[in-house]
Amino acid sequence: MATAAYSLKRMVWQKIKKLILDDCMKEGEWKILILDHYTTKLLSSCCKMSTLMAENISVVEDLHKNREPVPDMKAIYFITPTEKSVEALINDFRKRNHKYKAAYVYFTDYCPDNLFSQLKNTCSKPIKCCKEVNLSFLSHESQVFIFDIPDAFYSIYSPASKAKNNMMEMLAEKIATVCATLDENPGIQYRRERGNDYSFTENNAECLANLIEEKLAVHYKRAEECNIKGKTQSQLLIIDRGFDPVSTILHELTFQAMAYDLVPIENNIYRYQIKGESAPKEALLDEDDSLWVNLRHLHIAEVAEKIPKLVKELTKSSKATEGKVTVSSLSQMMKKLPAFRKQKAKQTVHLTLAEDCMKHFHGIVEKLCKAEQDLAIGTDAQGQKIKDPMRIILPFLLDKSIGDYDKIRIILLYIFHVNGTTQENLDKLIQHGKVTENRDIIENWKYLDVPILALNTQQRKPTRKDCSAKESYQLSRWIPFIKDIMEDSIANKLDSRDWPLCSGCSAAWNGSGVVSARHGNKSNLQDDRRGGLKLIIFIIGGITYSEMRCAYEVSQAIKSCEVIIGSTHILTPTKLLDDLKNLNK
């Protein structure tokens, strides 16, 4: 798992501190920090208000809300280079009585010439500096970045979309800022589907890979203090969302993925009720909670076993302290009390969340999980090949107690298992499940190049590693396809026919040592590996919690490489099915 030193969140904060706060700060001088909607999320993903106060930030303001003028103070504007944000900035200095004494303007990424000209022509005098910091992504977790653009799914995959080209340009620019923050100029590979005569998404990964290559070339050409002359020994993989449809809709039983699938959690805030208390409580599920970090990737069975043990240990230590009533012991107890309460509160949160997950699991979900695993793997728990998949799903389609979305998930897993079905069979499945109103959710997978109807020219199913020997829970045998890709990439085993290199890329890195623009010999490369290489993966159109988990698992297993994964946004099965429903609208 990524240590704090290599955490993406830490790196983002260090960049903000160096390029923005340290850049314009004088010792002892306090400033106002003004953010727009996106940079508010960006900053809150990597630091807290107390951290900003330590940097002499007196207050943080919203660019788009009414603000009281503070003409004797200077303001730092950290904003996106959009027409709306630039217009709001100009309005602060348009009148004779300026809102602030001076402005230090920092854009997340490249500011278009027309917007820069507007600034120059209207308020150049109060602006003391105007810079682009190349930081246009959210550090969601220590090894996960997102852009928080759920609309990208429609823009890129809908046949009715007219915004695809603009969206791809935006994504390329943002991915380039990820690489710049990591101080990497990676070799770029993209996943290409072979044996598919007609494709809705045939150019997505290739197009985005080439655009990123162009953006990185421009960035490193104009970067003043950049020591990187050629390609570094990191690797960037670009993948279309249709590469692994199974992982997006399967019921996952690891804690984080299960919780976000079954429990209503919005903006990482879990709302819960404790017995005997009338007021509902809220808890933020993030990496500041070390217990959440330790539990989130465990199977729910391990979580259910671990939390009660932690509660017992905490209770024992509390009773042991209470037993020795001396002035010294009371003093020690008082010192530990806030920490004790905080620890107990966290344990209560996760115990309640685990109980919520298990309430949803027992019954229908538990039955669904067995069928889903059999269809996804192609064999049952004993390793016997599934001979009649229709017999597996029919009872669920006829069960009136099962909701439409769960029926659609099992229908889709059947179709993925058989690699596309007939129109007649699809009609029967929809009729049996009585999900006619949601038919589009199933059929619209074709826009992601996932075969729903079996055509003469079939898309080949990717070969999977044999993991049957590995110990696993019977209801959690499926391993997301992205894990195979991560391991093969690090071992330099990706098939070049499926994973072409972008033009101008250095050779892919491997254990034997390759020559590149930056490293001239084998020993240098091995030194770099000991320092830790980076594999950066970007999935176009959303990422699942199970795929995020794989980045940590592979980094933990292969110490020489840190895997960083990202996407346009985070998917849950329900959100994905909602998005698919509207794809042809």
C-alpha cells in the first residue's frame, strides 16, 4: 500500500503549497483564499482548514457567492480557467472600489488566450501574478485520482453526443496534469480490441492516448524548471470502460465496494442511527480515518470478525485503567479520554456500517451472489463448468420480490457469460423478468462495444489467469480484469497487438532492464525500480471500487512498483445502470 511519502494526496498538497501558497506569501502576511466549485473539491480532497490556517490563510471564500469587500487584504485566486470563473474574478475588480487590495491568480491548467486577454484588458493592474499550476484532478485516495465528470460517460459513449471531441481534449489536459504532478513523462499504451469489425468506440483509447502524448510534449517543452528531458520509466495505460463489464455490475463483498453498492452513501458521508438515540449521525469515510483504511478492502466476513474484537480490546483497556484509582492513573485516563472517545466513535461507525451491509446481504443478495459468481467465472465453487446458465437465472427473473435492477444485473451477467445472445432469447429474458421499461439499459451496452446480440463476427473474450488455486470466499471468486492487466504490465507481458505503444514512446519497462532516453543501462533501471516505479492507469467512463482496490493489492504484492489508477468518476452498479438507460436519449 502507498506510504504517506508517496501518497497522491500528499503530492497534490505539496504542489499547491509550493506553487501557490509559498509563491506569493510574505512572512507574517495573511491572505484570503478564493476558490471556485472545482478547486474547492480539489483542495478539500488533500488538506483541511487547519492546514491552510498554518499557511497564513485567514479565510476561504467561494468565488461565485456574494462576499464582503476586504480592501486592505490581498487575495489568492485558485480557480479553473473557465468563462464563468474568469468573469467572476473580473467582477471583483471591475468597479473603482476593488474588493481586495491585490489578486494573485493561479489557474488549475492552461488558460485559453481569449480569457487571458479579457483579464489583461480589464484588471491587469490589481493582478500581481497570473500562473498555470497544472493541477486539474481530485486526489480521491492515496492511489486514486478522479476528475468528477460523470457527464463524460454520456459525452463519450452516447451516439447522440456532440461534445465527445471537447470532452476528450479536456480529459487529455487533465491526465497531463496528473503526470506533471507525479513528475512523470510516461510511455503511453492503449487497449485496442482485435477481431471486431464494427466498433462504436474503436478510436476512444487510441485518440485519448495520442492527445495525452501531445499535451505532455507541450507541457515539458514549456516547463521552466523541469529536469525531465525524455520519457521516464513510468507507464500510462488508457482503457475503454467496456473492457470489463462484469466488474461493474457484480455484487462485491469487500467492505468499501459492498457499502457503496448496498447502503445509501452520498459524497462519502454515511448517515446512521444508533439505538436509543433520536438524532441521526453522520460520518465521513475518508483516509483520515485509519480504521476505515485498514478495513475498506477486507471481505465483509473479516470485517464482521475484526470490529467486535477491536471493541472488546478497547473496553478491556478502559476497565484496566479504571481499576487503579490513583492521582497518576486518573491523570493518564483524562489524557487518553478524548482519544478513547474518538476511537470508540469510529468503531461504532464501522460496526454500524457492517451491520447495514449484512442486513442487505442476508436473503436475496446472498442468493444472487452465488449465481453471479458462477456466471462471471464460468464454473461453480467446485470448479465444474456451468452447462446450463439459463437454469441459473430463470428463478431470479420469475421472483417478484427481486427488484428490476437486480434482475437486469443477472440478465447482463448471463449475456456476458455467453458472449452475446439472440434477439429472440433477449426478448424472452426481458419478458420473464418483466423489465421491459428498462430494456435500454441492457441494449445500450453495445455503445461500449460489449456484445449483447451474438453476431457473425463476435468480439473475443479476454483470456483470464487461472486463479482457482488461490484461497477465496465462494461468493467472491471473481477478480477484476484490471488486476491481470496491472500484473502483466509490470511483468512486461502485455500483448503488443492488444496494447500498442503511442508514437514516440520509450520501450515498455521490465525486470530485465531496457534502454530509454532517461536510463542508459540496466543498473540505472534497477536502482530506479528500488526507488519505486509508477504504473498509471486511466479508465474512460468510470471506475469501480473493486478496481480501485486492485491498485493497492498489486502495489502491496509488487513492492518495486506503485500503481495509481483514475477515471472520469466513480461508478456504483446503480449509477452505471442509470447512465446506460439515458445513453440513447
